Amino acid sequence: MDDMPGMTGMTGMDDTSGTSTSTIHSSHGGMAMVFQSIIETPIYSYAFTPKNPGQYFGALVFLALLSFIHRGLIAYASHKELIWRERESTRKIVIAKPSNASDKTVVNDKIKGPAPWRWTVDPVRALLSGVNIGLQLLLMLAVMTLNVGYFLAVIVGVFLGDLTFARFAN
């Protein structure tokens, strides 16, 4: 391989100097991408950094509660969508015939197409969606710290939230 251009020094390929290992770690800025269990892992800011096991446990409870609330809001939004859909489908359409003012026809057919924009529905839907995505992103940021305790706290909160609220979702 020494005679190939650009391949000098490749004979044997048993370079033990560690240069290939250092280039792998330097691509991540010196930080290994593995789970860790360091208690002093900050969540969201350096001000919210547990300093002792009690504070770490409090952070775990906070993350589990946050994911529990997130699952509850997802179930609540799903339940509200079902209510809004039922309410929209039972809305009656009155068609007045021009020949006689007292003669009216009530049609109970399904409304075709999307429901019209309503002040009582759409702002609430958008607010629920915004809060849900905000909570989801906060939970994702906590898991991205690669702290195994934070990861498990989010999983436990999702499990308990689904155990509690999943029957209310459609």
C-alpha cells in the first residue's frame, strides 16, 4: 500500500499511537455520547443544577411530574377534539325556502369538509398544542443531557401518565 498515492504509512494498519481514537472524540468536542449518572447535571440552566442527592431526587420527581402532566394534556386535548367533533356533527343546518317563510327544512346530514373556524374551539386547540409541544421539547432537552436518572424519570412519568390518562384519549 506504500506505493499507492495518499496511502503512505498504511502497511500493517496497526498504528497504536491513538491518533484515530483522538479524532473520533474530538468530533464531539471531547464529550463522549454515553449515558452517565452524575448528580450535578444541569437541567435547563446552571441555576437548576442539583448539588446533592436530595436535590437530584427532587429533579427526578420534577421531570416525572412534567412528563405526567404532558401525557395528561395530550389526553385532555384528544378528549376535547372528540367533544368538538361531536358538537360540530350535531350542529343543525336550517335551510329556508323562499316560497313560504313559515316552511323550514332541517337537515341532519354530516357536514362535508373541514369545520369552520370558531372562536370557542380554535384558539383553545392552538393553546393546547403550543403547551404540549413546549412540554415535549423541555422533556427532550432533559433527556439529551444523557443522564440516566433524568431519562428514567421521564419514562416513569410517561408510563404513569398513560396509565392514568390514556383511557380518556380516543
